[in-house]
Amino acid sequence: MNKEQLKSLIAQYVKDGLSEVEATKKAEADAKSADEAKKAEVKALVDAAVAEQVEAKVTERLKEIKITDLPNINLMGKTEKELKLFDTSTGQLVEVKRVSDKYAEGNRMLSCILAGDKATAVAISNDIHKANDEYHAKTIEAKYGVKAPTPTVSDSATRGGYAIPTEVSQEILQLVYANSVMYANANKNVINFESKVYPVMYGIEIADIADQSTAATEKNPTFTNPTITMERAGAFSAISNRIIKQKGVDLLNAFKLAYSTAAARFFDLRFACGNVTSSSDLVDGIMFDANMVLDTPVAIGALTLAELETMVSSINPDINANTLKWVANRLVWQTIGHLSDTAGRLHFPQYVSGGDFSPLGIQRVVNPYIPSVLDVAGDARTGGTDNALMLVDFSKFYVGLSNDIMIDMSTDFYFTSFMTAIRGVQDYGCKLVMGNTDAAGGVARTLELSAA
């Protein structure tokens, strides 16, 4: 409302019997309300125009990839609002952003597959692959200075393959970090394309310098180069298309949860007691690493608090006390929880009462995947009757984990069985970087607990 209109309105109110002051206040209030209503009307018109333009662009894009009138499918019935990007080297969320259109396209791709519209599904898959490749090239080259290789769509042109958005692998990595006790505690590094060397220097000695004429004692340090060799692991699964048709919109979410659980279980076993020699594993875990120090074996039934005290007093004094932890399976912790003195008094009564306990003030890690059929002295993960208790400075135990999981899907591989195959592949490795030679007493010790 302009000034002339405001004056006219004031004059009208005065004419109606209001004082000039009252008329002015009422006219100004009416003018303000009118302006706000006008702004709201203009905003509604602008929003409608923008929405119309967006809808037109989306329709045009869907026509390009041969999609018509597909519903907006969301996992678990929830609206996809944001994506949390995960860094495996820190175990932290490094970015939170809106979920890309590719995630929604992944769901639409499943819908097309189930409807038998393979041409559209392939078009969407190729679009997702392109976006994934661009993401990998941008993030990996910027972070590591190494150009990312272009992933293949399938291992055979006759088998077919459908890409899964990179968002799915990011969510899996978050779940692996949350579920794997070994990975969560270890010193994490991202290693993408080649083995990584960690130079370790030891043998430095500090000497007193009495005065200016006293020279510091010369000591040449020793260098070693422990290397984490990256290996490859993966999962290959098939699900009946009849089940998919019943729960198609949940397929990505179901795979995400199942793969992350299996990966956490796999890493907890490999990082703790993987064995190359006897079990044909691709990595040696902490227990069978060349730098592990073995304590004098004892029967599990004869275990006393003294053995734990010996392990603590024998480990290298320069370890990081904040990352020093016990590691064992549930059976061993049950045995330790029932340790008592000669009068029958429990050393750790809080174990029986349901509380947590830290033997000798050191935090414990429960790894249920360490088996009770170890052969510690025989360097074997299976075939024996041993259990084991480890004391580990986790700051010296490095694990490498590729920062994305290569996930692909195919309806052609099991075509005759009416099943859809899903494959996930990931690189991993681990290494204890210091041993008894580098640090007297070692930075990790294992106590063999024999059955007899």
C-alpha cells in the first residue's frame, strides 16, 4: 500500500468517527496486513512456478532413461533425506549431505528388474556406474594423489550386472565399524590400491650432558619397515526373485545389514587370529603375527591372577597405556571372572553381579569369534584344543580397509534358478608393527590356555 492509499484510508476512518490518532494506527495496521498477504501470494506463485520447472526437468530426465510413471520407492518406507559419509581411517562421519538421486535410482532400478523391464534397469545401472566412477575419481585422487581405476560393470559380457549406489557401501562401513570390536579398537588406515609401509625407528638412547664440553652419546637408530599387504575378501549371495517381489523395496537395506554383519564377523576372526600357514587365510591376525610374543602356557583350569600380572609386567614399558587392552573370547572371560583367592573370595565380583570389570585396571575386549580349537604353539587357528588370552597395545596394530565396497548385482547369473545375485568385494589387511626385537617384551603378548 502506497502513501496516497494510506492517507485515503486514514481519512475514511476519521470520517467514520475515529480520532486522527486512532485512524492512523488502524490504517497502518491494515496496510501491514495487506502487504503480508500480498507477499504470501507472490511467494506461493513463485514456489508453484519453481515446482513446475523442477517437475518438467525430472520428467525430461526420466524420459531420457526410458522411465515412465514409476513410484517414489524408499527403503523401509522412510524418506531418504541425508547421507552420512564414513572415513574408515578415523571411524568418524566426515560429511553429511542430502542423499543423491542415485540412491533413489537404485530403488527404481530394482522395481524395473522385478517388472521385467531390463532395458530401463540397465540404463539406470549405467547411470549409477558413471556417478560412482566420478565419485571415486574425485575423492580418491584428491585425497591420495592416485587415480582411481574404473570398475567394470560385470566380469563377463554375457552375465549382465547392475550397479549399486556408493551410498550403500558407505552405510555398510558405518555398521562394520559399529559391530567389529577388533576394527573399532585398531589403528585404522585407508589403503586403496597397494600395500603400505610403516617405517619404525628404534634403538635411540638419551644421555646426560653434564656441561658444554660434554658431547651427547652417538647412537645409530635402527629402522624396520613392516608392511601391510592388502588382500581381497567378498561375499556372493543369491536371493529368490519370488522373495524379492514380495519385499523388493527392502532389498538394498537387507543386503546392507546382512553384509555388514558378515563383514564384522569376518574381520573380528581374521584380525584376531587369522592364520596363513594352517588355515589358508590371506592374513595373519595379532595372535599369529610374527611380532607376537608368547607367554608360558598354562591350563585354562589352572589359570590364576598371577599369569595376568606376569603378562602386564613383561610387556614393553613404552606401550601406550590408553590403548592397551585384553582380548579373549567369552569362555576365557568366564574363567577369569570366576578367579578367586585362597579363601574363595572372587577377584572380580562385579563379573558375577553383572557389571563390567577391567582386570588389573586394563580394559577388556570380548571377541566371541576367537575359537576354542586353537593350536597356539603349533601356529594353527584350528585343529587344537586351546583357548588364548591376548594383551595388545592396539596403537601398534594397524588395519587397512578400503574406503568403499564394490557391490554389483546380476539377474542373469542365476537366470535358470530365478534368483538375483549380489556380490560385494573389499580390500583389507592388518599388521602388528613392532615385536620383541624392536621393543623388549613386545607390544602384544599371548597366553596359551590349554584344555588340560
